[in-house]
Amino acid sequence: MTKITIATRVSDLALWQAYHVKDRIESSFPNVEVVLNKIVSNGDKILDKPLALIGGKGHFTKELEDAMLAGEADIAVHSLKDVPTYIPEGLELVAVTQRQDQSDVFLSHTYKSLDDLPEGAVVGTTSLRRRMQLLQKRPDLKVKDLRGNVNTRLRKLAEGQYDAIILAWIGLNRLDLLKDIPYTDKLSLDMMIPPMGQAALGIEIVCGNEKVREIAESLKDEDTYLCTQIERDFISKIGAGCSAPVACNAVVNGDEVTFRVMLGFPNGTKIMQEKVVCHKNDVENLGKDLAEKMINAGALALLKDAEKVAFKDEMPERL
């Protein structure tokens, strides 16, 4: 019997993901025993500040990666959207699981949809990506930061602190939380472009163990890996951090790949947006090439200015 240890965060959603991977591994490899090393990440500890102000997405992965490098785990299961494009030496992102529904979803106890919100309605999100796209379409709305785990966010909505909130559909569905919300409206990918890696799991391993690599690669979905690599190439090339409003999503439809990107100011102004459709055989450099095109059109200067105004009221706390 071979024993494999998975490093995972301790949030409800992270544990769902880790147990899902554990079950898949044990089903495919009957002689492998999988145990979990449950770790509280820094991103799970600091719930009163926007993610961009506590160091970005790496705060959800660093402790798990440290555990692997210390020999305390063989595999880490991440929400791929939380995995920075830089992977520490000694570790490798070898597989991405089949992507599920990537949509964001509108949630409210009073209003049926985004279009039904009255002028000045308060919408909760701490995502600069969502803030940018919401205010581009509805500049009359008031967007208010929303932190905490999923249950905390839903409680704040139920208490009336927000007229509506926007969350990822997949997490709510996995935890069976949608049934308790009176009004839910899934947003189309054209209306609300997701972030890099949305609704896919990233499987990170310690380099050098071929058995662990074989097990991890059994979880890989080729189309999802292709799409998320395009997204990660784009983000890496353009250098977009967590304090930059960027949306980035690739989707396979038959033999075609549709790649949507948007960046701009968090208040929904100065938007740069592209949508490209090409054959699956021609996408090797799609993410990098589209990033280069937008850089040549002034994207880097725009992102630099956008970062200056993002969370400007909170910036003194960051120093």
C-alpha cells in the first residue's frame, strides 16, 4: 500500500475539492491510501481586508507549498484561480482537472436579476474584476467590499447589508448553498468574464517522485489544461497582479477556442477588451500573443494607473 498526502486549505470548499481528488485517486489506484494535511492559509486568516491588500492569490497557496517542500505532503489541491503563474523551485503544476461551470452568479433576497436592481443599489464583491465589469454595465450601482468565507458572505446578504452579491456559481453549487437564496441569476461569460483558472482544480506536486506524477497526471483534462494554460500565459506575460482588474477566459467549442480578455479601471472606465476565436491547433502562443497585442496598445500603463486607484481608501493600511 502506497500512502499519498494531500495538502489542502481548511475552508469548506477546499475540503470538498481535496476529498473529491482523494476519492478519484483511490478509485483509480486501489493500492494507494490518501490522507489529508489540513492547513490554515494566510488568506483564510485575514478576512477583514481585500485580497489585493494582503499580498494577493499566493496567500492561499504558500503554506501548502511550504508543507510540500518540507516533506509534509506529496500533492496540493488548489482552486486554480488562486495559483500564481510562478511556481516555486522544487514544485510543479502537472495537472488541471476538468473544468466545471465557470459562471459568476447574481444573488439577492429582493431582486431577481442585475437588470432589476434600482439605481444606487449596493452590490457586494471584493473582486476588482467583478467590480470593473459591474460598473462598466451599471455605473449607477454602489459596489461595496465583501470578505469572509462563503457562509459569512451569504449571511451578510441575508442580513440586508447588500442588495445583491456576486459569487462564483461552482462553489455554491458544490456546497449545495444555492437552494437557500430566493433569487439567483447565472451570468453569461460575455456579460461577466471569469478570472484565470475559474472552476478548475490545479494539482501541484513535489518534483522527482514518478509515482506521484503518474497519480496526479491521471486527473488531467486535456481541454481544460489547454484553456487554462492560455489564460496563465496571458496573465504571466501582461504581469497582472491581484490589484489589477483583469478578466481572462478561454473556452473550447468543438475544434475552436474562444478567448476573452478585459482589463481596465475598477470603476468600469478605460476598458480594453478583446475576443479571439481560433482553431485548437493554433493556440500554442495565443495567450502570449494577445497579451503582446494589448501591451502594444498601452495595457501596461493602463494597469499601472488602475493599481494606483484600486482600494485607494485602504492603501494606508497596506504600508
